[in-house]
Amino acid sequence: MDFGFSDIQGELRALARKILDDAVSAVTLAAYDEFAAPRFDRDLWQTLLDSGLPGITVAEEYGGMGLGFMELGLFIEELGRSIAPVPVLAHCVSGLLPLQRYAARELQDRLLPPATRGELLLTGDFWSGSGAPTVQGEATAHGLRLTGHCAAVPFARQADWLLVPVELADDIAIVLVPAGAAGLHLTDLQMTHFEPHAAVALDAVSVPSADILLASGGEQLVTWTRERCTAALCAQQLGAADHALRMAAGYTSERKQFGVPIATFQAVGHRMADGYIDIECLRLCTWQALSLLGEERAATTEVQIAKIWAGDVGHRVSYACQHVHGGTGIDRDYPLWRYCLWLRFNEMALGSSASQTAALGRRLARGEGLFS
């Protein structure tokens, strides 16, 4: 049995790497450092749209490639390798995926084609943990009236539509809120990796029935989407960690001390070997989660395991790479520091590995997920 990637998957990865290698460099990324400009390369985004990559999972009838979540995850891994300033996770994972899976045909016909072409940018409030919705809804004659807030939504300022979970008495609805809606207020946030996020406040925002994705039963959508958001972050973490370690390996093979490359020093070699083992374990866990999610199989346990590894590997690899680089690693003229910021940001976004391990242990103790 062949456990390798298919020709199509290999070609997609190669295409993504070619585009990103050509367009993203330390020089282009420097334009967004310290919030000098919103971290969104619209020219690169258009190039990716022209290649069809953001529409990997969208059905062909709506202009996409009609492939699966595994292929999207491989694309996101390449994005992590380049830490490209484009809204793929926000648009493709928290926007396109739930629209494809749960929206009525009429809503899909209205939004999926322009979103796949890049005429609309989507984002969603599915990235901040697993708590209850922080937006409350009240039924009106024509739809819903929303009041509440979303803590930190990626690319909210740049998006045309926001997918928002809404608490309705004992139920959850999912709605689409257009940019510029009356009562919608955005406050830009400064995140440590410079990606644009905003706090979203909704003050009696009216949403017509046509823009309600799910009027009830939205808890399943929230769980489904959050699992895929988590797996996508793990894929991004994998790409960033792998690139950072390769950067460190290249540096240690060239940097000499006492007339020999420092890679020949036992302590340095051990740090690099430990990092390599860490990344390969993260790769296995992440690809397992992506594969199961792509097949719509139960993957809660696998996503939790990947989440634990992604946080810990980001922590350990960023420290190891900094240590073997010495002072060069924190020099702003050298690209490693940006990767360390992303690795640590994702570590914090994914949550404490201790709490995640405890949650996984409780699930396994209840007999859940042992044979998923």
C-alpha cells in the first residue's frame, strides 16, 4: 500500500512553494514589521487566487478545485514555511469551509463564487477557544438583532463578511455580518506576530434572514469549524518550525568556531537532532488529523494530540534555534526572529499543553476516542 502523497497533492505543494518562494522574502516581510502597514500582501493574495489555491476545497461548480481538507492543510503548511502575509486561514478555513458545509444552496450560490474568485474576503469568530458565543441574538420580524463582542478576529478590518456564532436562548445560530453594518464597531489589535486582528463589538446590529447561515443547531458547526481551525494552525506551525530548524541547521553547518563548523559540536548536534525528532512527530500528528478531518471521520483525539505537539514543538524549536544562532538569532536583520514570533504566538493561541493533555486524559479515561 502506498502511503505517500498523490501526484495532485505533490503538484499543489510544489505550486504553492514556487509562488511563495518567489514572492515572500525577508525584505518583503520587513514592510510589515512593528505594524508599519497592515500585514496583508494584496498582490500575493491575487497571485494565489489566480492560481486557484485558496479555492482548493471549493466545489468545481463554484470555481474551486473540488479537493479536500488534506490538500488545504498541505497548502497551509507551505504558508507556515514562508509566514506569508495573506488571509488564507481566515478566509479558507473559518469562512469558506463552514459556508460549503452548512449554508443553504441559495447562500452558497450568492457567496461562494465571488469568495472563491477573491471578490469577497471572509473571516469568522472561531479561533478563540471553545467557550460559549459572546454575541447574543434577539429575533425580529425580519431576522435577528445582535449585541455582544468577539475578542480577536483575524483580518476583521479587511474582510467583507464576518461569520459569527450567536447565542439564542438555549440554541446557537450562525450569521453573516457584512462589513460596514450599522452598529458594527472594530478596534484594531496589535498582535505579537503583526497579523491584523480586531476586536468586534456589535451594538444592535440587524441581520436579515437571508444572511443567517443557520437559524438553529449551530453548535455542531462551531465544533466542526473549530477543529479545522485548530488543525490548520498545527499545519502552519509545522511549516514554520520546519523552516526555522532548516535555517538553524544551515547556519550551524557554516558558522565555524575553533576552525570547525559548530554543527560538529556534540551539544549543537543534539539540539538539532532533538528539533528534527520534534518536527517529525508534529508532522505525523498533524497529517493524521488533517487526513481524518478530510475524510469527515471523527478526529477529536487526533486534533488534540496535534494541538499538544504543535504548542510544545513551537516552544522547543524556537528556543533551540535561538540558542544555536547565538546573538544572530535576535538580530532584526536576520529572518529567524520572525519565525520565533510566529511559533510562540501559535503556541499561545493553541493553549497550554498541560491543560490540553489533561483534557485528553479525561476523554481517554471516559473511553472516548480510543478507536476513532
